[in-house]
Amino acid sequence: MRRASTARQGAARFLPLLAAGVVAVSFGAVACAPSASRAEKAGALPAPAAAATQASVSVADAAPPAAQTAGFDGAKAFEYLKAQVAFGPRPAGSPALARTQDYIKSQLTSFGCKVEEDDFTAQTPIGPLRMKNILVKENPANADVVLLLTHYDTVRIDNFVGANDAASSTAVAMELARLYCGKIVSVLPRTALWIAFLDGEEAQKVVNGAAQWTAEDSVYGSRQLAARMAVSGDLKRVKAVVLIDMIGDRDLRIARDRGSSVWITDVIWSTAKRLGYGKNFPDEMQGPVSDDHEPFTRRGVAAIDMIDFESASSFWHTPQDTVDKVTPRSLAIVGHVLIESLPLIEKHSR
């Protein structure tokens, strides 16, 4: 991702993006457009070792019963995570990411979600790449929108399967879609919920095994989505953007991001404490972190980046980001907190 440690990989981690950098695109059809051809050269990375997709879950790491987490099933989310990792490295434009897209869409459809697709071409330092955002829109006619974001691509590093970055957040978003598609009105009667699975979050240029994060080479999918929503007028409807990223690691500690909206952060952190997850949501500060929320904050939209970078820093952007580093319990905690926070976000006045 974008947050190289100050001791590793340069100073990109906590520097705000320097420019909005609208994505160069050719707008594809929305609502179930067929997959475009992929740049084969972009996806020819080695398959992961078998250990990358296998992990036993200890009692301490197991998810609580769904009845204890407002219906969020951490064990199901963990299965979605493992399915993504099984496709191997999934950089933008690769055949493995195309298979991942098909998997995400098929699961969402099986949940009863109405799936929309936005195919676009991003101009990157390694050439044009076909990318795809996948969206679910519940209660679409309601005036206010809460927009939940996750990215599903992986960084272009050999043998990197991204169990935490970003299969974990994508798995949580999928489980929320399972719970909410066709049923969100009972939770958010006055608010639309959009869930966006974003392509191209990672920098595409890699030098000596390290991604070269820049404002222009990153967050392609969120720049595309924010630009489209600005043109359509939907951006004015967005009350809150909630980005989840790297939230599956065993030692889950999501610090407050300095670049995030204070009121959304307060809602989520107070909810976490009320639910008994205070140690997982400490009051310490980090960042600001450059991530998929920034194309929205630059347009004046309230947004939060929920990310645990520090706990995952030892294996971030390395082939060691494997299934054994993440737990169903962490997924369940984040999912539970989000479920309980959404009605409070809806009630907050603009």
C-alpha cells in the first residue's frame, strides 16, 4: 500500500497526497458489464506457496458466535478471505484478479445483492490497465448515503497474496453485504448504503521489490468512483465514507487517523468501547494515512480510514502476508463495530 514505514521504503506513509490526480479512464457500462480483457503481462506473477492459504484457527482466534456480534459471522468472513487468497497474487489487470472479481460478484449475487460494475482504463507508469469497481447499492432512493469502501487488489510483488492487505477488509465488506442486501431498511430506514469494492488501490510501479506510492500511481478505483459521483451529483448525498483496510491481523489495534473526520471517528470508537473492544480501538493517533478515502476528503466529504498499520507492519507488503497472520475474531470485531455504528452515523446531523 501507500504507507511505507519511515524506516522502510521511504516517506510515502503519512504524507498527504499532493494532488487529486483524476484517473485517466474510458467509462465502461455500469450494471453488470462483461469483464474486459486483462493485460496478461501485468498478472504473470508466481503462485503462492500452499502455506499462504492454509491456517489452523486456535480457540483464542476463533470468531464469537454470530449471535454475539449482531449477526456478523466472522467464520464466514474468514472463508471469503481464504477464497481470495487461494487465487494467489491479485494485482490490477491480472487474470487472478479477474477470477477474484468473478468470485466477489457471484457471492454478492447469491446474497441477493444487485451488483453494478464500472469498468475503466487507468493510465499507470507500467502502461494502461483495465480495472473494475464493483458496487452494491441498498436503499438507493434515500437522500443520504453511507459509503463503505474496501479495495480488493494486491500489490505487484512476487508471491504476495495479501491475506490482510486487502482480503481481510474485502471479506468484512462481503459479510456485511450478506447481512444487508434486501434487509438494510430495518437498520438504516432513512439512508442508502453503498458498498464499493475498489480496484487499483496499490501503486503499480515496483522498484527492487518495493511499491513506489505516489499521488498519481495509487487509489485508481477510489479516484474513479469519486469523480463519477461528482459528475452524477451523488457525491452531495454522501453523509459519511467509511474505509476499511488491513483489519484482520491477530493483534488488532486500529488507531485514530489524524486525516479522518472527527465525528465519524468518535462514533465508531465510542461504539467499540461500549461493545468491549476498547483495546482494539485505542485512542492513540496515527497518520494522517494516505488511502482510498482521500479522493473523497479532498472533495469535502466526511470520511474515515479504519486501518491497523502498526500491528501488520512486520509483514506488510511481504510474501509473509498469509492466512496464518489473520483471524476470524478480528474480522468479527470490525464487523460488529460497523453494524452497531451505522445507525448512529445515520442519526448524526450533517
